[in-house]
Amino acid sequence: EAFPELFNLPSNVYEVSLPKPLGIVFEEIEAGKGVYVADLVEGGNAERKGIIQKGDVLIGVTAIKVIGAKWERRLLPAIDFDFDTVVGAIGSNEDRWGCEDVIL
């Protein structure tokens, strides 16, 4: 495999795919400085997956960008997003765009 180190995440960083509703309670670290996992909904998708933990900081999230009649899904760096931007990005991953999950 060419350049495998480029595709390895640091040991304290992980990627997880979850269907909505995620079952995650996010809170802002401080205005415009990202969000962290304040809690997991008991029995929710995140808790059942068993990867995300309280205190985790969101560093990326998929979102849909629509330009005219075209759209694309991108993984966006979320470390400086405010709460509303994170919620908007998560919410944009809709069935009508072929999204069955949200990647965090």
C-alpha cells in the first residue's frame, strides 16, 4: 500500500459512521471553538455503537453542500464550528441526498 501512514489516524482520533438520530448530546466548548460530547442518549445509536465517549471533541463531520442543481458530501473540519453549524452539518445528511449515515 502506497503511503499508508497518510491514511492512519492518530491513536486518540477515530472515525465513526452513525445513522440519525445520533443519540449524542453536544455542547459548545466556547463560542466558535467547537463542540464536545456532553452525554450519550441511553440506548441511542452512538451508545449502541460503543465508540464515542463523553468528553470526546468533534473534529470533523460530513455535510451536504448544494450549488444550483448539484450537490456534494464532504467531511468538514469542525474544530472551530459553533453549535448551530455542527447541528446544521449533521442535519444536512438527509435521505434525499442518499445519506444513510453521518460520519464523525
